[in-house]
Amino acid sequence: MMDWKISRLGRADTLGIETVSRWTFDAWGGLHPHTTFDEWRDDTREDCGARGVPSVFVAMNDGEPIATASLTVSDMSSRPLMGPWLASVFVLPAWRGRGIASALVATVETEAQEADCRRLYLYTPDQVAFYARLGWVPFESVIYRGERVTLMHQDF
């Protein structure tokens, strides 16, 4: 039984933005050593669009955020012409293995399709098999910010 739901994170949701920013900063902030948490949080708030690109989604359980994913204009500074991107897919460890990440990915894909996007990109260091199961296609392996990552796309 699904005891959680996905909703759009709004710019006025200070607590949600703080929580999502902390998760994603702790997970990936080390790849951006010159970015402060405050800057990260401000960027997260800016990505909380009303519809389309950008958008931030959060899975909630009893009013508490448990996971997030974003649809963003750009997620790889070395590929500024690529976009939009599925980014910041994060599920709290206690909630993993319940299909939440897959549901968040599907939500972002639907949002991109409704915004008339023809292709969506992502990069991942270690979740290629997960995304491939969801229909994503790997197309390049690169070193990005000192880490080997695989670039993938999804066409609509």
C-alpha cells in the first residue's frame, strides 16, 4: 500500500526547501566546493517553478518530506547546451526500495512532456541500471567534477 504522495514544491514552502536543500547539498554539495549551503538553497528555491521547467517535486508521508527530484534547465556546467535535466533524485534511506524514486522520475518525465520537451537528460555515477530499467538510454561516460558519470537520455 502506498502511504506517500508526490507534490510540487513551491517557492513559499520554506521548510520543504530547507529540507530538500539540506539533503541534496549533503549528497552532492561536495561536487561544488565553491557553493555555500545558502547559495544551494537559493538555487533550489529558484527551481521551484509553478509548472514546466524548472520544477521540484517532493514525496510526502504524513506531512513530512521523504524524497525529492527536480526538472531543471541545466545540471552539468560542462554541457550548457543540453537540457532540460532530471536532477537531484534523493530518497531518505528508510524509504528506499518502495518505488518512490521510480514514481518521482515518472513525475518529472510527465512534467517535461507536458512542457513539450522532446528529450530529457541526466547523469549518474552509479545508478545506470536503475534508470535503464525505467527506459533511459546511456550515451556517454565522462569525468565530471572528478567523478566518472554516465550521461543518459529519455526521448518522448
